[in-house]
Amino acid sequence: DLLLSEDDLGEDSQDTWTILIVDDDADVHQVTKLALRDVKVDGKGLSFVSAYSGQEARQILTDSPGFPLILLDVVMETEDAGLQLVKFIRGELKDSLTRIILRTGQPGSAPERDIIQQYEINDYKAKNELTADRLFTTVTATVRNYLAVSRIEGARRGLESIIDASASVFQLQSLES
């Protein structure tokens, strides 16, 4: 059950960074949106899309890829639903740009060191340590990181195009010679 509202999507998605919140606790969605409601990153506000299970998030990500940030609960419909979603994002979707912050209410069930080493995530936070100020700092820094990585990826693609075009030009010149 995909829950999107005008509030979630924002008036103009070009003027916002859309963050995917994946958590089976509706209160976490509300508190997160409340804590981040006035945040701006590089002049753009934040909008939110909510998923209440790993399966729902898979569908959203398949239909609408390109979120700069996912705030992801570890334990939802299964003990490792969040970790399985990370594998899906990085493996099946081959999305290395989206920044993923794992949030857990049960830090002992998924030890931080093991998770950081085994999964390609960008941060790992216990829900009780994420005050409004820490959430602001984490989200702002992570969206900026996404922007920097996206710019680097765009430059890399541009350079590949130049190299490919140059190779074609040199091949034509070689044939003419």
C-alpha cells in the first residue's frame, strides 16, 4: 500500500530532495518528517516517500529509482528485511549512488561493525541516538555527499563520451589517411 501525498511529493519535485523512509513503525515516519520539515540542502527542501516494509520499498525503488537518500530500518517484516533491501538496491538494481542510512531500534541484533563491513551502506544509527539535531546533520551531510558523488559520476560519463568520440574521430582520420 503505497502512501504518497502532495506533502510527500512536494509542490515541485525539482525543488526538493525526495527521501525514502522505510520503516514498519508509522511513528518513525511522522517524527522523521516533523524533524526535517524545514530543512534545506543546497537551496532545496526535502520531500518524503514512505514504505512500511522491505517489500513495499522494493516496489517503490523498482518503479521510481533515483532517491538521493534512504532512511532504512533493519528489522521489519523479518529480522533482516532492511539488509535484504540493501542487497537488492546494490545488487539487483545496481544503484551505487543512492545513500543508505540504516536505522535500528535493536542495535544488538545487527552489530554495527559487522553490518558496515558486509553491506554497502553509508551510515548506521541507533534510532534512540537520532535527536532532531543529529538527524538534521546526518541527512544534510548525506544528501551533500549524494550530490558530490552524482557530479563525479556525471563527469565520468562525460569523459567516457569524449573518449569514445575521440576514438571515432581518430579512426576516421586513420581510414582517410
